[in-house]
Amino acid sequence: MYIPYNKKYKERARILRKNMTQEERKLWYLYLKNNKHRFLRQKIIDNYIVDFYCPNKKIVIELDGSQHYTTDGLEYDKIRTELLNAYNLKVIRFSNYEINYKFKEVCELIENELKQK
């Protein structure tokens, strides 16, 4: 299935890659960067920029800070996830708390998803 790429987000994605959050850096450098499955950072998909994307397994990994747990944030994420699911992408979400305090479990969950696909 074709996954659209919106060029107008190219510069924003580049900035986000250069300015990753502490949790994004941790997951990237300690697990995803050297994973046997290739992951991309701040990948443009349609009108969104996802945190991490594994094209071979069609998995999107999103890290959620506190803004995601507001009423507006939850609704936005729901719409975004539905759109990504429509492209046959599996969306996995982790809170910043999980990255900071349950990192081993997060990596195990990602590994399990990679094995299933």
C-alpha cells in the first residue's frame, strides 16, 4: 500500500530529528538505532510526523508526553492512529514514564511486536 509523504513537513521533521526529546534519544540510541530491523526517526506519513517507523514491519512507535493525556491530545491521537491504521500500520504508544522507568519492558514489547509481523 502506498504511504503518502507530505513534503511541506520535511523541514519540521529535520528539526525534530535534531532536537529529539530525552525519551526519544534514549529509545533511539539504546535500542532502535542498531536494531536488526531498520527504524526511521521522525518519518513523515501523510500529514503527520511519527516518532519512529519500521517500514519492513509496518510499525509506528509513538512516545507520549503529558500533552497527549489531555482531552484534546487524546482525541488528536485517536484520529491520528485511525489514519495510520488505515495504511495498515501498527501503532504502539509508550508514555515517557515507561521509557524512563520501564525501559527493559518497553524494549521487550517492541521486540514481541517485531516478531509477530
